[in-house]
Amino acid sequence: QVQLVESGGGLVQAGGSLRLSCAASGRTFSTYAMGWFRQAPGKEREFVAAISRSGGTIYYADSVKGRFTISRDNAKNTVYLQMNSLKPEDTGVYYCAGGSLYSGYTKKGNYPYWGQGTQVTVSS
């Protein structure tokens, strides 16, 4: 069992930047792949980015590639999502997820652990 807590969300104008953080409890963080997902009102949760246990393998949704960067610091039990050149369509609740994954990093159903989410709003 692990607990994940997201932070760093807020309101920004289009073209701006935010950095989200996800802090994990427990001593098993480094054994988990980590992902970021987002959900707009009335829509299903969608994949944003994921990173492997050591940070050597990274995946991005096509919609954020070139604008977002995922990273992790296992010594701090924290994963980050740097979001640049934000667009109104990036608006939603961003969730941190974790699990002992070796494949299927982009599928939300493969992650057993989830944070509570942090709101990101991008105004036009």
C-alpha cells in the first residue's frame, strides 16, 4: 500500500507553465512505474505521461509531446510533470498513478494506486 498526493495545480493563462508534483509514501516508490492522467468534466480519464522505475523509459500522449516533461526523484519519493506552452484543452484534474508495471504504461486500468488529483485550469 502506498499513498500519492499531487500538488502544484492552479490557474494559468494560455502559453504559461506549471509544474506538478506527486509525493509518495512508503519505501517501495522506486519499484513502481509512475504515470500522470487527466480528466475533464464529463469525460473519461486520459493518459498524459509515464515513467519507468529507474526513469530510463518515458511515454507521452501525442497531445502533450514536446510541451510536457515527466521526471522522478526516487530519493525524494516524488514524480514531477513540467507543463509548458499550456493550452485551454489541457484543463482538467491531473492525477498521479503508480504500480509495478512492465508494460501497458498508458492504460489507466493497469495502475492500482492513485492520488486525489490537482486542478489545472488554463484560460484563453
